[in-house]
Amino acid sequence: MYLSFSDLRGKLKRPDAEIEGEVEGDASAQADGALGETTRSSPAGRTVRTASARVSSVVIALGIVSMFTDISSEATSAILPLYITGVIGLSTVAYGFIDGLYQGVSAVVRIAAGYAADRGDSPKWVAMFGYGISAIARVGLLFASGFAALTAVVVVDRLGKGARTAPRDALISASSEPENLGRSFGVHRMLDTVGAAIGPLLAFIVLLLIPDGYTTVFVISLAFAVLGVIVLGLFVPNRHPRAEGAGRDNAPAPFRWRHLANPQLRRVLVVAGLFGLLTVGDGFIFLVLQSRSAFAAEWFPLLYVGTNVAFLALAVPLGRLSDRVGTARVFVIGHLALLATYILAAIPVAGWGVTIACLGLLGAFYAATDGVLAALASRATPAESRASGIAAAQTVVALTRLIASTGFGLLWFLVGRVEAVVLVAILLAVAIPIAAWVLFGRGAARPGEPTAHSDAQTREQTREQIDDEAPERTL
């Protein structure tokens, strides 16, 4: 697999139409290679495009933006459970509420951001707005010291996340071939997870050297958030998925809300919502593990590092696997790893072995579901509505995880931590076969294959263009 920036400078200077129209030898192969393609001439004189394993430089640039942003956000989230319950002294109910906002408040703007990206056909600038809002929120962390102030900062930060995620994923989809879509998301999530591993590690080092260095962590978080915005502005070219998908000779297809009523997308949304209701925030799992293992508070951020290292190791392999066996299959199987995590967290066995196993399983769960869900939603929507389709799936996940975190915090308070984990594990064990039936049952399309409405439409348009352009044959 090639991960290259070699074509990025040229893309920033040259119009997309020129790159698409170029068919001159190696120059054409290099331009198309950035989009995961090579070109060759057919006997009839037409240019034929074949998919390659190369990942677009746009995907790599967006991965670096996400890496810096995740260093910022994960350094903060790694210490947030202890900061809220230990330093400020709030209850688990209060933490559950704040964590629920952290997981789900982004749903308020996800659909709007996806619609804005599709309507304006400029997803980069919508994503830039989201990254900028999150960077501003980091300033608030330096001054927040109570429940209300922390809640406000978390809300602003997560609104920024909601505004940027779907447009960013639409940029990834627009810069990738359908055959390599899962791999592209896997590579992006791999780079994203490098940041997610570095962030908690930085927090750990700071707290190890400065036991009360929470403010220092917040300053470092702000610096990396600003770096992410700078890289996005300077090194990520804007794409116009709607115009590019329509072709140079046709008017761009308009966005329509009915595109989100696609039966395959509805199945994805139902399953994403069902699983989201049963996905407990990592902070709760780590608090359960800490209560059994009794390790010092400064070691707490290393739990996030362990999960993210596992995610990092598995993101690309599972992305490639989803391209081969189907994104829906990998998505469902990933929740078996989450179920195993709950079971290990609930059993009355302490020790680093159980802790490490939980971290590895959590990493496998995220690697099999995070980017895979975006790829699954992308394949279920046409190009002109892709950002909105991805946003719809992410909105469902965000809202249901808000409910899950808030409800689990209350459940912990009422029945105890172990009993709460056991109950959620039982419900997830019931939900997995139901989700499999929804995706694979009678009347469902073959999941995860590039045969959804968007790809079928693209192939049909390509056939029509080839037929129109081909010379007339004498019968």
C-alpha cells in the first residue's frame, strides 16, 4: 500500500477536471494513482481505469489533521473521569451526564453539517468550522472549574465534532475508489488512532511528573487542536463530490432528502441505534477496572493508550477485511468484542491480564465499527447525499450513546457497578443476533459489497457514458 503526499501539491494547483481529463502516459497514471487508480489504453482506444491499493493523499492529510485533533481531545478525555470525580468531586451520575453529552451532543448538528456540505458541495469548509469550534473550546477548559462550566465546554467541543465528522468522511469517500473505501477509512482511522494513543500518553507523562498537572494537560491539548486546524487549512484541498460525480458534461445532481429513505440505509440506522444504546463509555469500563486493580491515578490514562494501540494495530486489517467479506459483517462481529469486554469487566477476577484483555477487545471493537460504519453508510447513499447519509448514521450513534452513558451512570448509582455491567452485557447478547437478522435477513441486500444504490448508480452512469462515447458499430 502506498501512502504518499507526492501528488498533493499538484492537486492544489490544478483543477480536478484537468486531472480527470489527462491521459498522457505516466502523468495520467500518477494523477489517477492519487485516487487509487491506474490507467491503461484499451484496444478500442479508450482509457480504462483499474483500482490499485494506493490511498489518496487527501486521506493521508485528513488523517494527520485527525491525529493532531485526537492528541488534543484524547489527552483531555483520558483524565476527564478522574478530574470530574476526583478533583472536582462530582458523583458518577454527574459524570454519566457529562459523558453522555460528550458522546451525544454532537448529534444536534451532524445532520445540519452533512446537509450544508452536500448543499454547498464544499465539505472542507464545513469541516474547518467544526475543527475551529473544538479548538476554541480548549481555551474554556483552562478556566472551567465546576459542573456548569464543564458542561458548557463539553457541549461546545462536541458541537464542533458533530460539525466536522460527516464532511470529513465525505471528503474521504470522494477521494477513494469504492473497491478501496474500507481500506481508506481504515488508513484514516489508523492515523487518527496514532493521535488517540499519543494523547493519553502525554497526559500520563504530565501527571507522572506533575501530580496535579491537569491545567498543563489542557494547555497541550489546545496547542495540538490549533495545529490540526492549520494543517487542514493549508494541506487539504477542497473537493466537490456532487459536481465531480455528475461529470463535466452534466449538471450536478441536486441533494434530495428522499435519498436518506433508502431501505439499505434505514437498516444501517436501525442497527447503529440498537448497538449505540448498549455501548457504555470507555470511562465507565476503566473506572470499573480501576476499582478492582487499585492502581494509582496517574496510571489511569494508560488504559486509553492500551485501547488505542489495539485500535491502531487492527484498523487497517479490519478495513481491508470489510472490503473483502462485507462491511456489515465486520460491523456486527465487532460488537462481539464489546460483549467480551463487558464480560471480562464484570467477572470477579483482578489483575493486569484481565485489564490488558479488556483494552485489546475494546480496541478491536472500535477498529471493527468506527470507520466501518462510515463506509457502510457511504455505500448506502448516492454521491450527492453522501455526507448527509454518513451524518445520519453518526447522529443515531451519538444520540443513542448519550442515552446509554446517562442511563448507565444512573444504573451504576442505583444497583452498583458490576450489576450494571452484567445487565448491559445481557442486553447486548440479545441485540447482536437481532442486528444480524436486520442486516442479513430476508429482503436485505447483500451487505458490505459495493452494490448499494450509490455504487450501482455510478456504474450505470459509467456504462451509459461509454456507450454514448463508443463509435457506432456496423451490424
